[in-house]
Amino acid sequence: MKNFKQSVFELIVDTSTNLPPDVRRAIKRAQGLENPGTRSALALETIATNVDMACTDSGAICQDTGMPTFFIHTPVGANQLVMRQWIDEALVEATAKGKLRPNSVDSLTGKNSGNNLGNGSPIIHWEQWENNNEIEIKLILKGGGCENKNIQYSLPADLDHLGKAGRNFDGIRKCILHAVWQAQGHGCAIGALGVCVGGDRTSSYDFAKQQLFRTLDDVNPDAQLAELENYIMESANKLQIGTMGFGGNATLIGCKIGVLNRLPASFFVSVAYDCWAFRRQGVILDAATGSIKRWLYKDEKPVITMGKKEGIPFTGKEITLTTPISEEKIRSLKVGDVVLISGTMFTGRDAIHSYLMDHDSPVNLQGQILYHCGPVVLKEGDVWKIKAAGPTTSSREEPYQADIIKKFGIRAIIGKGGMGAKTLAALKEHGAVYLNAIGGAAQYYSRCIEAVEGVDLLEFGIPEAMWHLRVKDFPAIVTMDAHGNSLHADVEKLSGEELSKLSHTVY
């Protein structure tokens, strides 16, 4: 087993940096559904370009590399204790080389371990099989944004726009449709669903996530479930949620449904939502040497090129913003404007927002931009280098954002998924905007960062620190303006109306 650790390291790197061919094909199909020049078409082209960049440079596709979760089959009698040690060592090495973001945080102290190890992380599911010659390892890297959009239903239930969902096939249908709708752009649509019908509270969620290891273009062997999967795909794309929740014709790239027996008193439907950055891979190892014999999610054909060209197509109508930004300039913007940002911006996510509520800012934020981002950062000599830097889900900061805009005179927030009514009111009152960057496009945005000019509050850990970034032509779309308009609220309302039309669908 001398090669086991190296094989796991290669699995981790490939999972983080290279989308499987079935996912690439699904994204390509989604691109074909969108009209050129629309917000969703622009977002998909950015995604495609980002996928190419990550593969070419072996960089993290998305800066949020999630909680590494392994599903492993071993021969009877294999030493799982030693394998666990080697897996841990491979994770530490991958983190140190910037292929994974340090994501393991003590739930009581908030301290980041810095190496992705800790109580309960990584997650490893072990199972024996009767194949004495091979070991199977599957890995999924599922980021926090989409993990937060997982949802579990206990039937019967009353669902927004769909009404009563009973303990029957129609109730299952309604739960899955509702799961798509509630995700909106927060989970980085276009997304994929793993669904479990039945089980108990824990086994149901676990089995739902396991469905994500099916290829997106396979066919469910149960004819009734295959029909339901096809229905969900067609119906979800009628909701007009679109990529990033911008509105559009493509909302899902996959739906995979499994079933477990349940208790008579319980009827759970659990949905594991995954984003377009659908990072899962697997290998078969030689049980004697630990060497990789074959990959589970790779074609023999060359990797599909995703983007049409290097960079994304701009129209020439983009608006240039240079920090610090005046209130007059901000109030001239409207929903739908594409901006190109140059100057200095500052990152701030959960820990920073909580800190700023009760403390002064370590930097002057008047007229500045706060970027909801937890980047992958490595120190090379005395210089910090950004390795991946896409946006995080902004809705988590809704309890803080209005107060922080008012307190510090911030002119723009960058994130993904939009924010709520309290933040929208603050944007209008104080003259600020919300800018939506493309979730998961961590390599693309890292190219827009010229330098790290400083860092504060590093004690919160690399993802949660306040990084000072000098950027050039950093693109984003105005989705909430200083006049009370919100694209996110509009799309949620429209998609809710479309969802209501499906409440009595017969298929």
C-alpha cells in the first residue's frame, strides 16, 4: 500500500480542479438553452471559462472546497486505521498546496484548524466488499452555499405555492419541486439534486448525498423514478430561476432519486442540493500497492473545452467603478448594469460582519466595497497570493448588513444570491448597491486580483480574515440598486408563480 497516500492526494486534487465529463456535458446543454446576451448566458460563459482555467492551471474550481466526504469500499480485513492516517496526511498536503481551502472550524471556539482536520472532519464512510483485489474511493467536495440549501421534508406538509403534500407519489413530486424553488440563486444554480425518499432523519440525508455519485446522464433502473427524474428536470427549468438566480431557461443539470424503507410513523423526503461546481470523483486502487488502476468519472476522450474564448464576452456598455466610489455614482446605477471594478476592495464574511457590529473597522470603509468572499490564500515568501476567490452566499449576512452599511458608509456589497428586504432598504437610504458576482468562478475572479495589499483579523482564519485586494476590471452585475429594486425579489416572485402552476400537474 506504499502508493495509497499519493493516490488519495491525486484524487483530492482532481476532484477540486477538474469537473467530470458528465457535468461538463450538462453545463454545455444548459448553455444551449439560454438566449445570447442575457444575464444567465453571461453567467454560464463565465462559469465555462472558469472551468477551463481551473483545469489548465490545476487550481480550485471554487474557493469553497467544502467538507471532504469520502465513501470507501475495502476488502475484508483491510486496515482502515492506517488508511485513515494516510487520508488525513493527503488532506493536509492538498491544503498546504492550495488545492483545498482550510474549512474545518471548531464549532464552539470558531478556531480554524488550518489543515482541514478536526473532530468529525473529514467525513469518511467505510464499507467492506468481497473484492479482495481492489479498493474503491469516492470523494465529493460540496461547498457551504449549496450545503445550506439541503432540505428535508416530513410528510404530510404544507408547501409554499404547492399546497398540501401528502404521503404519496404526488407529495414526493411537490417536495422536490419546492426544494428547487427554495434554493433560488443561493446554492449557485444551475444545480443538481440528490434525493432520498424514506429512511430516518440521518440515513435519509446520507442516502440523498450518495445519489450525487450517479452520473448525470444515467437512467434510473426504477421506471417510475426515472419518469419522475425526467419530470423534475423539465419542470424545474420552467420556473425561470436560471443561473445564479438571474432568471433564465436552465435551472437544473441533474436530479437523481433513491428510496429507502421507512418507519410507519415517518415519511421523509431529503434533498441534497449541489451547485454547478459539481465536484465528485472516484478511483479504483490496487489493494496490494494502493496505486490507481482506473478513474470512475473520466472518459477516454480529451477533456471538453467549456469556454468560447479566454475571458468572457463584454459588450462595451460596462460601467467602470474605481474605489472609493461616490454616492452620486452609485445612485446612477440600476439593476442589470454590468460594472468593472478597479482599485481596492475588502473581503468580509461571517466572522467579519459579527466583529464589525461591535468594533471599529481596521480600515476606512467609507466609499468602499465589501466582498463576501473567503478566498484560498497561500503565503509565498513574504507575499500573500490569492489562489481562488469567488463570492460566498450573501444571505447569511442579512442580520448585519444594513447596520454595517450605515455605520461605515460602504457603497457596494459583492456576493452571490442576493439579500433581503432590510438590506434593500439600507441600500436605498444610504446610497449603496448589491453586486452579484458569479458563484464558484473562483479562478476567473482570482485573475482580476493584482495583489494582496494587506490583511486584518487573520486570527479568524484565512477564509474569515479581512483581505485587502487590489483589483482591475473585476466584473459584477447590479442586482439590487439604490432605488429599491431587487432582481432577486423579482425572480423569486416570478418563479413562485410558475411553481404554483405546477401544483396540480399530472405526469
